[in-house]
Amino acid sequence: LAKTTQPISMDSYEGQEVNITCSHNNIATNDYITWYQQFPSQGPRFIIQGYKTKVTNEVASLFIPADRKSSTLSLPRVSLSDTAVYYCLVAPLGWRGANNLFFGTGTRLTVIP
Amino acid sequence: DSGVTQTPKHLITATGQRVTLRCSPRSGDLSVYWYQQSLDQGLQFLIQYYNGEERAKGNILERFSAQQFPDLHSELNLSSLELGDSALYFCASSPATSGNTIYFGEGSWLTVV
């Protein structure tokens, strides 16, 4: 089971790039790294997923070093609407077993005007 | 809109009572997941069903039960309610147990008074 550790909270000014790092020292060979975003009183929504190196989509980038023991979610030029909780989830593609479905406490990002 | 529908959106009930929360997954999704989120807490995984069968179990209390019906909708039954059960209950769905992305509904707010 790959336990994840994220900072509890982060603050950033509008327009800055934000990097949120997740540690997962016990990541398994078949584990993928997935990030979700949750706004207050809403269900989490998928942001990005990766296995190694770098993945980019229209919303964010995900950087994964060669040893895969951590990952960094990068949000370019954040705006006030990016204020949310961000969850890092490490699980095999099959997501078998209850332990793989635990989201943890996430990182509360607050964007300041 | 994730395509996952939850009812009711809000519910207020007294301690000791029983309530049923309903979830309709996205069209074609076979897996349904239930999560509990108390105020300012992380997402607690409760239970997962796949095509009518229980597949994974998390920290679900014995007072709580769930099922998935042949039409794939799911119900979460909460009985002998306590004040501490007040929370936002999310349902999520994915195409299969091998789904690596799950889609959350907007949640059902339960307030126990």
C-alpha cells in the first residue's frame, strides 16, 4: 500500500505558478499517480494522471522523477477560482482493494488576490 | 456535470432515525463508490459495488449498509443516526473495477439534529 503525504495547506498569489508535491515512498511498480481537485461542497474531479516523467494537459502538469517516490502537481498562473483542495492518489490502474481508494486529507490551496 | 446523480441534495433528520441516500451512476458505469466527508475532513471511503456485488469495504459503520440494484443504481442506508453522522455523502462511479478515474456526484448533505 502506497501511503501519500502532502502539505496540509498552501497559499499563493494570483498569477503565480503553484507546485504541490506528494510523497509516496512505497509506490509499487504498477501504481499510477492521480490528482483530484475538490471545491467546497462539491465532489472531487479528476485533474491529471501519470506514471513517470511528465504529463501535461490543459489544466495542469504532473512531474514524476525517475524513482517515482514523489510527484509534483504544477498549476500555471493560478487564479482565485483555483482555490480548492487537491488530492494525490496512488493506486494501480485496476484499483483493486479498499485501501487503494483512500484519498487522504489533501492540500488546501488558497489563492490570494 | 459528472453524470452521477444523487438524491436528496439536502436532508435534515433527528437522532435515532434512518435515512436512505440514492445514487444513479453515469450511464454504462458498473462500479459505484460511497464516501463520507465531515466538515473540514477528508474523504472517507465507505464501500464499493460492482455490478450488484460488494467489491471493497472501507470504514463503514455497522449502522450503515448499501446495495446496488440490477439497474445499477445504489442506495446507502444510514440507521440509528447520531449527531456525528452529519456529513456530506458522495457517490462516485467508474466504468469497471479497473477504472482508474472515478466520477463524483454533487453529494447529499445530511444534517442530524
